[in-house]
Amino acid sequence: MNSKPIAVGLVFGVGLALALNSWLFGIIFYVALKEADKKENSSSEEE
């Protein structure tokens, strides 16, 4: 059994998963910041 393609696939898969997770986390973080910014702006306008 040749384990090199499995190792390459595993490294690529883990790398891709980490990249997707950080990408998804980045989008979630960005949306959360935008929402927080909107709330701050609307509360400061009411005062």
C-alpha cells in the first residue's frame, strides 16, 4: 500500500478545512461587527 497519496490527501484536507473554518469565522465575525456597529449607531442617534 502506497501511503504517500493518503498523506497528501490528509494534509490537503486538513489545510482546506482550516482555511474554510477561518473563512467562515471571518464572515461571522464581520457580520457580528456590522450588527454591533448598527446597534451602536442607532442607540447613539436616539439619545
